[in-house]
Amino acid sequence: MSHHSLLSQKVERSELKVGDHIYNWRTLYTHHGIYIGEGKIIHLVNPKRGAKGGRLLAPFKGFSTSSGGDGKKEKTSCSTSFCRSEKVAGSGVRLSCIDCFVKEGMLCRFEYQVSRVFLLASIVGGTCTTAESDPPEEVIHRAKYLYENGYAKYNLRNNNCEDFALYCKTGLWSTDKRYQGRSSQANMVHPTSQDNKHKDLVENVVRYATAIPRTFSKREDKDLGVRKDVVKVPVEELSSFCASLK
């Protein structure tokens, strides 16, 4: 049986369903992907692995979004021929076996259509959304299409592994040219442009003292289920749609 809580939604492998948005806890972040069946996961990693994400997310150790930390091939070998393969070289969209995806972490299922109360009460971001998931066949179609044809450029703040999985599940993309910010964990970690303008010591003290309530408010405001700047974009039109926003 799955174990639902405000911290995570642990799930056994035997309970996984095709089209599930899954994630697992790692040392400094959680990594997200789409389960397509037969022990296979399609997920997005950072093609250019680096330490930048780890530094940015250090305050949220254990609870922060993926920096694409497995962007390079693992030193350990995998017996499955398809594991960590890319159809579009350098795209970051990979097909992996569930063992390599999970590693030593805890496997969890991302929850959709949760209540506002549950969303706000969750201990960390990146575990649930009030948005509705599309049927499994649509989710799988998007994930496989992006694996076969490539995906928008990886970006820790604007387009990370959680963003990828959220798009596969909902087909929603932001029309905001400046900031996509669909990943709830990235929204909780990264400061707003207004935050960056605070220079005065007193202002900084106030800002840090109110960080937690502002962060939780931001989680709700940026949640896919309530945002007004997101639209449904067919996966076949995603590339041209993203280009139109530049």
C-alpha cells in the first residue's frame, strides 16, 4: 500500500501505474520522472552537470528540486541495454530503468488534484499540486514524444525535472516570457526579483523573518492548479510555442 503524508507519498514498486509521476529523495534534492511501464522511467536530467544547483539549494537539504545530478553516466554498470539512453543527444531526456532512477532513495508518487489545505500543509514543495492530471495515455504520449524528439533546454529555475514531469502530466506551459517557474520546489528556493532588491540591513532582517510564510504563499500562487498564465500546449507544438515566447 502507498503511504500518504505531508512529507512525501511513498509508494511500493508493485503499486506503480503507467503514467505515474514519480520522484525519489536523494542527498540534496528530489528527482522526478514519468513511469511508462515495464520498469522504465522517462525523465529529464541536466546535460551539463555541475555543482551550481547544489549550492543554490543547500538551505533545503533533502527537500530541494533536482539539479540534474545524474546528468553523467553512472560509474556502476547496468544490465539493461536501454538504461540512461538518449534518442536526441544532449537533450537531457533519458530512458532509465527503475533501479537506476531510484538508486538508494525512497520512491514516491507525486499527487494531483490535492486540496488547497493539503498543498499548504505539505512540509515541502515538489510533492503535490492542485492541478488535474490528464489520462495516462496522454501522459505517456507526451513523455515518449519528448524522448523521441527532444525537449526545451534544461534550466534549474525555469525548466527542471519536476517541470518536465508536470508538463507530461498536465500539458500546461506558462505564457510568462520572463519566468516559467512551474516547479514548486524551485519556487520555494529561489528568491523573487523583489527579494533581490533588499539591501538595507533592517529590511533583510524582516525579509528573513517572514521567509517561511512568504514561501508558502508563493507555493500556492505559483501552483499549476491556480495559475492564470498557463495554457494547454499540444506536445507536437511545444517547440514552436516556446520559440514564440522568446
